[in-house]
Amino acid sequence: MLEKEEINSPALEDLKKHYRSIITLLGEDAEREGLLKTPERVAKAMLTLTKGYHMDPHEVLRSAKFQEEYSQMVIVKDIDFFSLCEHHMLPFYGKAHVAYIPNGYITGLSKIARVVDIFSHRLQVQERMTLQIKECIQETLNPLGVMVVVEAKHMCMQMRGVEKQNSVTTTSDFTGAFNQAKTREEFMNLIRQR
Ligand SMILES: [Zn+2]
């Protein structure tokens, strides 16, 4: 499915060459029929999975920023994401939950999910991705507070047999009104409701 996407990166040809070398270095025959088109497929897949480098999440929020007097907590929970850990370039994936308390401005709910999508389509560590989502919303909407919780499974741990195979890593970060334990609790209770 990935290779059907139109990818016009100037890096494509070089990536194909390098992935062909990698296949050879791993001990395979890069000329084997099943592998002939693999360097191209992998190159295109990697370009797709890192397309977030060419997108501006601040602009996504700015383009859908509306004046609004609503000042209760806005929550977008269970945002599915897939990312690549920058240490092993293996997937980590899970759910992001975002809450903010507007201070005169709101944004489209789908835009919050877009922000998660853009930051996750880069080489990441879960901690930094959590912080970047938080900062992007804080800087763009200037809310009274924002909180981000990310729950993820890391293939680099699961596939390599490091630690518990099914462990979920949770990270969180917040600003402003979420410094109050009571406000954080309200958010945590709401995202735990299934
Ligand atoms: Zn890793």
C-alpha cells in the first residue's frame, strides 16, 4: 500500500542504493527475485514514515484557530499513532491523549490529531514527542494549560526480548492549570473511562 503513494523525494534514488547495500551486508542476495524491488519499497516506506519533517504542526493549528469563550477542558483521547524510535529505527506505537483549557481560542479537534501525526512521523523518542506536542499546542493556542499523555509499546523492546514483552511505556507532560493535581486527575479519570 505504501508504495502506491506518490513520493517525489530527491533522496529516493540514494536511499534505494543504500538499502540495496544493506540487504547485501545482511548476507542476502539483493538480486534474488523477491528482493529486487525491496530497496525501492523500503526507501518509499521510510520516506512516508518520516514525512513529518516536511510538515509544520504549528501551521496546522494556526490555520484552524478560532476565537471562542469556552473555557472548560477540551479532551481528545485515544489518538492512534505510529512512530519510529530514533535509537533502533523500529516502530513504537500506541495512543496519545491531549487536553487543553482554552484561553480565548480553540482549534478543530482533528487538528490535534494532525499534530500528533506530524510529530510521530519523524525519528523520535517517546519523551520528546510528548513534550513537542505539548509545546506546539501551548505556543500556538496559548491555553490556560495543556496536558499530553502518551502510552506506547516499543518494538525495539518487544522484538529484541528486552524487559517485559508486553510492557506499555507511559509519558506525560503538562503546563499551566495542569500543575494542579486536581486538574490532572480530572483528565486522567476521563481518559481511563472506556
Ligand atoms: Zn528503540
